Amino acid sequence: MQAQLRKTAPPSFPYFTEEHELIRQTVKRFCQEEIAPHAAEWDSKGEFPRDLFRKAGGLGLFGIRIDPKWGGSGLDWWVHGGVHRSHAALRER
């Protein structure tokens, strides 16, 4: 049944564009360089540095789906999903 569904069901998502991939790679690199090396220490101390929020904000990682007139990036759901997938990749290491 599952194989039959794969043959007949159209893809439910478009392919990522170059922009999507660039954003995904940026987030992945940010997480690997800025978060992963310190995550265990921050967890044990129960802290999360404010400066990290500023860095993430500088990359446009907040307000991805918010209209630019309200200060967001105005990007699509695929970017939103890609960002969260890149965050999750840290846990898979």
C-alpha cells in the first residue's frame, strides 16, 4: 500500500531553491559554531547567553514568517521548516 501511495501521490513540497539551501546551511553552521560547543555547559548552568539571541537576530533567524513591515523576514514556510530542521541536526550528532 505504501509503495502504491508513493507512485500515485504527487510531491507535497516544492524543491528547495538556492536561497533555501543557503539559509539552511547558514543556520546549520551557526548552530555548529555558536551553540554546539557550549550547549552542555549552558545546560548544566541553566543559562543561555543573551548575546546569542543578538547573533541569531542579526542573521534574521527570528520572525521568519512575519511580514517585513512588522520587522520580520517575510520568508516562506519552507525556510521556517529548514531552519528548524537545521537546529534539530545538532541533536543527531
